[in-house]
Amino acid sequence: MEIMLGLESITPRAFLYPLGVWAVMAVVAVINGGLRETVLIPRVGEHTGHVVSTALLVAAILLVSFAYFSWTPIDYAQAELVLIGVLWTVLTVGFEFVVGYVEGTPVSVTLGQYNVLAGEVWIAVPFALLVSPLLFGWYLST
């Protein structure tokens, strides 16, 4: 089954591998969180630990995304690359809210992590997830 979006067709099966890639990135993010809590924050403090941890996670996301799009034989349409970025972003933000709910964290606290005006940098993670498929999928295919 193919879905036409503009002039490009979107193949739903083209999203199976990116789901696996997202699972790998989720594991990397959990390991990064453990590193942040056990190593970074005790050594450099809460805010600096979060900033460094976010930068490390963004770097890991870009590295994993680059590796996947370098390796995959799938020739993704531009619309598919955009949808992969949206999928990765929605899954990640949804995961954050579900984990917060399970841990009893108020939604306002989870939302507060996205407040750039308050000095929060977490928004860089969903942004990297959103743009990396299009960036690397398009760049590496040209």
C-alpha cells in the first residue's frame, strides 16, 4: 500500500527500520540519563549536568541518524524523511510524558523542560530528532 503526498508516494513499510533506530536511540537516551544522574550532576551540578547531558544526547542522535542513513539501502522520498523525523519526535515526547506520568511527575514539570526562556535546553533533543532524518537522508542521497 502506498500513500500519495504531493508528487511523492509514501510506503508504510519504509518506517519499520526507523522504528528500530528510534528504539536504539531510546536505549542510548536512558543510558545518557543514568550517566547524567550518577556522574555528571554530582561532579558539575544540576544545570550544567543537564546541559552537558543534552549536548551528548543530541550528538548521539546525530551520530546514530547519520550511521543509519549512511548504511540503509532504502531510497527514502523526501516526504518519508519528514515523516520519520515527526515519528521520532512524537515517540520521544510521548515517551517523556508517559515516563513522567508513571513517576508521578506533574505535567507542568515535564512541560517546563521545554521552556527555553527559563534556560532549559531539552528542546534541542526533539529538534535533532525532527531534522536529522531529512538532513542526513537527503544529504547522503545526493
